[in-house]
Amino acid sequence: MRGSHYEWATVEHLNYLMVDREHAPDELGTAAADDTDMWARKVTQPWALFLGNEDGLLIEGDLDAIVDRLDDIARYVRRVRDEQRR
């Protein structure tokens, strides 16, 4: 991950928003899913979870896949926390 571009957000200020593909252009300012510009920033999956501040991360997928991945992340963070408490 070295050399990557990171967006910073403190936990207290982390915004999050779930949007479906149809409403992403209005809610997130993305291009429409059917935009033919191959470089357009658009939500192509059924759902997207936005995490961040002004700029941030969009995680696309179906609802079950997004929930499963968030569960994976929560388990990982809890494991790290529990190891630190030992």
C-alpha cells in the first residue's frame, strides 16, 4: 500500500451513506450508470456505500456482499483491539 493516496477521516467525523445505483448521481454527484464515457465515475453495481469526508471511498456491490465485507472488517478490528488489550 506504499505510495497510495489516502483520504483521512477521524472516527468522529467519518460520514457514511448507502445509495442505490439509480440515486447515486443525485446523492454522490457521480455520472449515471448508463453513461457511455469509460472514464466516468459512476456506480455500476446495485448499491454503493460511501465512507469518508468530502472525498472518500465508494464500495460497490449487492447488499449482502457489502454487509459481509463490513462484518469481515468489524471482526478484524475487534481481533486487533482484543490482542492489544492482552
